[in-house]
Amino acid sequence: MTDRYAVIGNPIAHSRSPEIHAAFARQTGQDMCYERILSPLDGFAAAVDSFRAAGGRGMNVTLPFKLEAFAYSPRRTPRAEAAGAVNTLRFDDGSVLGDNTDGAGLAHDLTRNLGLRLSGARILLLGAGGAAQGVVLPLLEHRPACLVVANRTRDKAAAIASMFRDNGPVSGCGLAELTGRRFDVVVNATSAAIGGAAPEFCPDIFADGAFAYEMMYGKGETPFLSLARGAGAGGWADGLGMLVEQAAESFLLWRGVRPDTGPVLAMLRQA
Ligand code: NDP
């Protein structure tokens, strides 16, 4: 019988995960199907229960349910525990395992697809929401010179930095406190682009040849990327590669095989 998987969120129509997992399944010869599920905002657990009851084997979880998915999972991987959020659920014979593949997805995209060296780099992470929290540990594992988390609401950045202070050189601050500092890699993990804006920070933060990464994808050149380009950044990318890489990590958790992401990313970029 074909194994069923799904992505659940609200809204969900924009999700490219079904295309990605269909391509992975073709490439690796797995007998599986993958659908979108729109969950009511107050009905996440019931929607997951009903998918499991219908024989579902696993789910990706997207906005705004990653924290609810964390609470839903009685067992969690260490990286899900560290992130405090779950984006991947695996259903095994009555039990549920929660994982978080976002951070590994970003680190893979930066280092393998984009060829960046994170070791020794000065990294700035803009934003302190669920996505930012999920990528701190995987970034620290690459041993940067420093990782600064900067957020519009300063306290949230400080809270994330204190959560991970034993894992590496991480600190938290408000956006205004960035003035006078320089970074080699700047990751925008805010959702400012949804409102057509960039987070408000001094553009001098980009070191010569710095790399600017917009975690959001599918929006073309966002205000943050334009600002980075104007400020002399040497390279930039959106989050499509992260999306494909986090999907590959989920696929590995479900099917035991990691697909080759290069051709799938190329296909999506072409589309
Ligand atoms: P959250 O809603 O949890 O956090 C949003 C963050 O953005 C907060 O830190 C918020 O600051 C900040 N923010 C929002 N608007 C502005 C603004 N105008 N100026 C400055 N800061 C702002 O979202 P997530 O963390 O879940 O997602 C963040 C982004 O990452 C989204 O765009 C999402 O699409 C993307 N993403 C991409 C993935 C991929 O695979 N490519 C995976 C996961 C996420 P404050 O705390 O002050 O409100």
C-alpha cells in the first residue's frame, strides 16, 4: 500500500513541499504520496489525529503550528528539543516522534550548496522567532567566530542567546545595537518581507564580500536583499535551498534514504 505523508499549516496552498517530496520519491523509487492539509487554527491536534487514523506515516508542519507540533510529540529528537519546535512528525506503530530539520537544512544550504565557510565567520542572525531559534545550534556547530542574534524585540534575542550560551559564542541584542559591527554572513530570519519591508538596521554591518541570506523564499529580491546588495554584499540567496534541504532531512527520517537535492533545487528554481 502506498505510504501517505502530508504538510500541514494555515495557510498551506503556497507550500512547495508536495512537489519536492514527489521529486524525492521518484528519484529514490519510494512508494509514497504527499498532500497538503489546511488545518483550522484551533484544530491542529485533531487534524493530525485524523491523518494518523487514516494511516498517515508522517507530516511536515509549517506556520503557525511548529510549537503545537512540539507539544504533540511525546518523543523528540535532540535537535527538536534544542529548537523548541517541531517541523517533522513520524508516526510509528502508535507512537509519534517529533524532529526539527530547519537548522540542518539552512546549514546544508549555506555550506554545501552555496559553498560558504562558516567556521571562523562572523554570523548575524536577524529575528528571534521559531525559525531563528531552530537554526542557532546547527550554526554554532560550524564553530563561527561569533553568532549574534538581533531582533526588533530585544528581549527575545537575549533569551535565545542565553538558551544556547553553553554551545558557543552567541550573544543577543536589539537591531540598533548592531551599529559599528561587521559580519561575514547575515541571515534574515525575520518575516519582515511579508509586509514588503526589511528589518531596520544600519546597512554598514556587511563586511566586504559578505553573504546575505533571506530565509523566506519565492519573493524575488526582497527589501533585505536589495539593501544588502546596495551595501556591498558579495553574494545573496533566498531560502529555497533551505526548504529543499530541510525536506531532504525529513525524507531521511521517514524513508531512511537522503535524496540528492541538487536536481530538485534546480528544477524548482527553473519553475
Ligand atoms: P515568527 O513569526 O516566529 O518570527 C518572526 C520574526 O520576525 C520575529 O523575530 C519578529 O520580530 C520579526 N519581524 C517581523 N516583522 C518584522 C519587521 N517589520 N522588522 C523587524 N523584524 C520583524 O516567524 P518564523 O521564525 O517561523 O519565520 C521567519 C521567516 O523564516 C519567515 O519569513 C519564514 O517564511 C521563513 N522560514 C523559511 C524556511 C525555509 O525553509 N526557507 C523555514 C522556516 C521559516 P519581533 O519578535 O520583534 O516581533
